[in-house]
Amino acid sequence: MSDETKVRIIVKKGHGRGHHGGAWKVAYADFVTTMMALFIVLWITAQSDVAKQAVARYFRDPGLFKDGRTASAVSGGDGLLPGHTTSSPGLDGEAADEQRALQMAAARIKQLTEKGAAFEDLRDQTIVEMTEEGLRIELRERDSIPFFRVGSAVLIPPLRPMLESLQRILGELPNHITVEGHTDGRQYSDGKVYSNWELSADRSNAARRVLETEGLRPGQIDRVVGHADRLLTVPADPLHASNRRITILVRREKSR
């Protein structure tokens, strides 16, 4: 055979099997994702109503966790309030779930008065704290920012819109609520007809009516109390503006 008619045969070495593409990887990833979603749904359905509400609130308002903390529906997660955690020593079961739900509500309320928020001006007047009784929200007057007309139970801004914002948060909780009214030490000229007792009770009732316009379920507020000037914030100064306040107590329902 001449050089011109020689045929070159090139043999390529391979791995012995054909290439089947990556479609199976996509299908497998979809299967794993679906199974994970199923397990999450099954886990949620096994939780208490309080935990379910907490999960629902997260998906409705994920911005609540913008500071990098994570809300955990199980014990051991990071807390929502600065310096606190959702882990509750000595609490378990429904009591622990309730504690976490109250803490989440407290964090959302504190957001209302953060810098740039709608009620930034009320930041120093809005006291939010967890107590043995439950979640306590105290709205204190300031000389430059009163909540009621002088000597009257007529609400004026910014208290009304603040209460309207609170009702949407508190209405998601199953807990019962107590509304308390407090006055300062200024006395009426004729205290026999209308005194600080009547005024404080009328102011707490006025706050109740706003809270119940929408958001709260019927009967959620089951106590309305007027304390007059008997529980002053600043006892040394009975006329101090912060003595005039409305307190909203979201009471614990579960035994600790």
C-alpha cells in the first residue's frame, strides 16, 4: 500500500461509559426540597396554637428580624428584645410558647417607636416590658405631648393612632387584656362629684373603646381599671406628666 493510500486510525480513550447529562440532579434537588417542605409543614401542624401564630406572624412581617436575630418557635433560639433570648429557663410546653409569642409582640411594639418609624416621637413615652404578670405596655404623657385634654377623657393625637396600631398586634394574641388609667395628683375643686377616680376610669374606658374598634376579638379586654393618683410613676412629684398614663397589660394565661 502506497503512502498516499494509508488510512490513519485514531482511537480516543474514554471512561468507558457515555455521558448522561445533569437532568437527574435537578430532579433530585426538587425531590429533596419537596420533602423538606413536607417535614416543615408536618412539624408546624404538630405545634401549639401559639407557635403556629408566631410562625404566621414571621411570614407576614419578616422585616421584624432585619437586625440579624432569628425568631425560633422552639426553645433555644435568639431573642427579639435586646439583651434577651427566647429560651425561658423553667418554662416548657405551652408556657414557653406563650412567652415567645409575648416577646415577639413586644419586639413589634418597640419597632413602632424606632427611629424613622411612625411613632418615633413617643419612644421615651412608650415603656414595653415583660413582667411576671405578662406583657406590659405603658403610654406615659409628656408636657409637650399630652394624650388627653386637660381634666378630660377625650383622646387626642398621638394616642389614638398609637392605640390603633397596637390593636393589630395584640389582636393576634390569645391572651386577655387589662387596661388601666392613671392620673397625676392634681385634684378637682369639687372632688365629691367628679374626682381622679372617675377620670382615670373614664380614660381607661376611652382607650378600651379605641382598642376594640377592630383587631381585638370580642371579650379580649376583660378588665378596665382606674387607679386615680394612687400609683404615681414619680411619687416625689405628684404633678409630673409621666404620672398621667395608660397601661395595657397582656396577661399570661399559662402557668409558669
